[in-house]
Amino acid sequence: MSDPPERLLRELEAMDAASSSASPSAPSELRARLLDSARTTHRFEDVLAQIALDADLSDDTTAALLLAIDEPARWSPGPMPGLSLLHFDGGPKTAGAITGFVRIEPGARFPEHDHGGEEIGVILQGQLRDTATGRLHGRGDRLVHHPGTEHALEAVSRIPVIYLAIAHVGVVLGGQLIGPEDARL
């Protein structure tokens, strides 16, 4: 199977070929601009650099991971209803960390937890409330929590919240440290 950006590009090119034969009057420069744009951008383009930096990955690898967000089969059920996880291996700076994307359905929450080490989060979609501060966070916001900062994250938008989570050492749920090799997360 090819990587997501290449597959998407092939699908757009096939759609372009079908539309140009079905609608020969469509301007060719418009089709060319659409295809060129699809080769270089996607809906998370504005947060790509921050995700790549925090996950310690190349922009190309990060772009492929961001495209995987829209593939339902890539997600696994989370530890609570309304939560889904998409784990991936980050770069060397994330060694010993739980690294992945978290999706919280509208009205659901990531339960009260603490951290074994520093936790970094970057919001990609939706809006959530951090119970430690009461603050609302949305697309592009970067959250950093240190050990001893207990909090929960509540999805308050009408669309699912999706965020990058890098939990160095692991997450403390119910008084138990869950590390990167633990199957519960």
C-alpha cells in the first residue's frame, strides 16, 4: 500500500482525468492549480511545523501522519468511551514517551490524570477545556503540563477534538503509571 499523500494525489489525478473527459470546458489551469495545491497542502498545513518539531519528525513524515488522521481504520478505542487513539513512533527526542493523536468526541472527556514526565499537547481540531486552568484551547494551541499537574480534558466543540499528545514517561491514571509499552493506552 502506498503512503497517504501519494494515494490522495493519484485519486485526485484520476478525478481530474474523469472530470476533464466529462467536462471538457473546465479550464485546464484551474485543474492544474487544484492538483498542485493537493500535492503541497492539506487541512493541517498550519500546524504541521509545530507537530513535526514536538514529535521530532521530518515534515514529510509528519504530513503523512496528519493525513492518517482521516483514516478511521488507523484509530484504536481509548481507555474510556468517546476516546480514540492513533499511536505513532516519534523521533529520538520522544524516546520513552507515549506519542500519538487523541480524538475526544463532543461532550466526552479524557479523564483526570497526572504525568510521569512532561506532557505536550497541540490542538489540531475542535475546542477543549483544560480542567486544571478552566481555559479553552483550540486549533494551534500548545499545552505543556509537568508532573504534579492533574487535569482532565473536556471536548466542548460540536466536532471531535483531535490533538497531538506526547506524554514523556507516561500518564498516571487512577494512581497507576501507564507507560509507552502499556496496552491500556
